[in-house]
Amino acid sequence: MAQFTELPAEILFMMIKYLSVEDMENLRSTCKAFYTIMEDAALWRRALCTLLSVPINWVMAIVQSKTINQLRKQARKAALMTERWHLDRPAPRRVRSYLWPKLQDVLFIPGGDWLVCMFEQGTLQVRRVETMEIACSLQSGVDTSMFSMSCISVSPEGNFYALFHCTERILIYEIRLTPDKQSLRVVDKLSRDDMQGIDVLRHASLAGNVVALDCYYQGQDLVYMRTVKPGETGGTMHAALIHDHTHCTIHILSSRVVLLCNGQGISVYKTQGLVGTTKPSVLDIVSSDTIWSVSFDSWTSGQLSGSPAIWKNLYDGHQGPLMILGAGVLHIVQPSVDLDKYSLRSFRVPEIVAEARAVGTRYAFCAQTEQNRGLVFKTCTFPRVLQAYDEIEDAEDMQVSPGRVNLGSFLIEEVKDMSPVFSRLDEWTGYACVMLENDGGVKRLVIVDVI
């Protein structure tokens, strides 16, 4: 052991970083040399990258203010997800329930420490998940009674963007979180009335510094993309493209490439990039190429939910497979590094019928009502893609492990007669939350520590 620990620290680091979290913990207790090496935060950040299948910039944004002990705890929790999420009958460690009649939506900030809560009349709060204590609050005065969807993403500065879609407008907030101070502010607003020719705003998505909207425009389907904050030139960049995927889910793979999907199929569109705005109300429709497209057969139906686009650099583009989950089906899309080529593999998942789905990069959580059982909570573990795109010759050769979607389920007796409105999942911790509603319109938020 003495000779081994006398190796240069750089070599030891390279060897240790590929160990499991359990092995890293065991090695830490063997001798002083390994204990010292294990106090390097870079090791634990790398472990989180591997466990969560996300790039280092995402991990850095989420754990930048954590101590080494907090990092180790975060890695242990992520490792538990790998060990337990796939169980047939998970036993939730803790269940909390809150009556909140004016609550419209919640979002987990990745890492599981914070919850973003949107209330009627536009009040936004950031709360600590563990205690539900309010860390910061902002009143926007916007009517959110017609709220339809939301999403969250890491901002280019390493903070967080939270997007809320309320009928005819989009609100984007920036959330800053440090141990000493938590704050939020509105950084962008988009209204249907501010965009010439737009009749309906249907869906929205965020990635990097880009927001994309699915719109109905003069009898056509259109995706409008623009920067959230001004770029290096100081101006807002934008572009619009015509497509043929009505009521689609949007994945922003880069500022030039978007993937659109609905129950009929998936298409990837590529443009020459965003252009400078002339007038804020004028949509600059640019030419685009369909670089990949696939149509689904009859067993795909309903709205699809997708994993978030994970940009490997915050001004660059997506990396890794995309998980697209619908009622009865999972589609895995694997893009090449340059985002020019794509491979697809699909799996039947007849047990999933819910619209209240939360989809991550490796796991999903669903709440659905089943006959004779009432409200049932489902856990999904996705197959892992074993190769990069360049190693896949065709879709049939995409190698995954295991060759199926692992499912688990559990009941919570006190809410079994309620109906799900939406579900949220934090893949870092196994926290899930579900908004429920009874026949009388009473809303209840349930937070579950699934593992």
C-alpha cells in the first residue's frame, strides 16, 4: 500500500476517479494519503457527472457553493438513485403533503435543495425543499390562471432560468443561489401581442441562452427562437422557422438545431443560426433544412414528454441521448457530436398511460389513475446507451443496457382518491412532487422522497 500511495497525486487521481462512490468512500478510510486525495472536490464532481450523465458545467453550476462533505453526500444520494430507482416496489422514505389552493406550478432546481413555486397573480417563491422555508419571493402581477407549462435550465452564467407559459405570454426568471443570498428577477418577457402575425403560443423550451416557442402563425406551424439575454454584440438575436409538427415538444439542441416531436413523429431542423433583430415585433423567418425525420406507427399517441437538452458548453450544444416518453412508448434519440446525424430506438411501455409525467436523462416519474387501484405512482428507469453515435451503424444496432424499461410502482393511501395535475422529479436526489386535485377542485402538493 505504501508504494501505491507514493505515486504522483495526478496518477492516483486518474485511477480513483473511475471508482464507484462506495469504493471511493471505502478507500477514503484506508489511510491518510487516500483521505487527503478524497478531499479534492474535483473527484466528487466527476462522480456526479458519471452518475447523472450530465456535463461538468451543469455539475459546477449546481454544486459550486457546496463543501466537500456536502458534495460527498450529494454523490451518495445520486448513487442510491442508481441502486434503488429500478426496484419493482420502491418504499418511499418520506411523504409530505401541503394544501395550497392558489399554487399553480412548482419546479425543482437540479440538486434537490430548492423548489420554485408559482402562485396565482404571478407571485414566485424559491423555497428550501427540506423545510419549505421561503428563501426569496417576487410579485410579477401577471395573471397565471391560464398557466400551461414550465421548464428550468442552467443559464450561461451558471445560475438558473425558470420559464413559465401563461396563455398569451412567456415569463423567464433568473434565479441566483449562494449560501449567503438567494435572489430572483424577471430577465425576459414575450407576449403574443408583441410578435407580429402570431395567433397562438402553444409550447416553449429553454436551453443555454436560447428560448424557443411553438406558435400558430398565419395558418402555419412556426418555431420562434431568440436569445434570453443580449449576446456579445449587445443585441438580441432571433430566428423563426416553419415546420409541420402541430402541438410539438421542443428540444433546443443548439442555436442552429431544434428537435420537434409529437405523436406522429420526430424531425430535426437546422438553420444558419440566429440573426440580429430589426424590430422586436417582426419575425425573421429563415430557411431551414430537415436533417432527420421519422414517423411513428399507430402505437404512439398523445403528447410526448422529453428529457431536458443538456448543453455540453453553455453557449454550445446538446450532448448525449434524448429520452422521449409518451403513453405506452419510450423513444431514445442519439445525436452525433456535430448534431448532424441521429439514431432512434423505441420501446413499448404499456404500463405508462399518464399525462402527468416528469422525464429526466435517466429516470422518469409518473402519477396516473388506474382502475381498481386509484392513484398510482410509477418509477421508470431508462436503458443506457452504450455507444456514441459514431459507433452506431444503424438504428437497430444501437446498444443499450438493459434492453427494456424498468418500472416500479407504489401507492400513497391518503391521496389515492385524488387526480394528478402534474409531476416533477429531481434526478439528483430522488425527490418527486405531484400536484393533485380532488373532485371539489381542492389542490394538494405531495413531496415524496422516493428512495
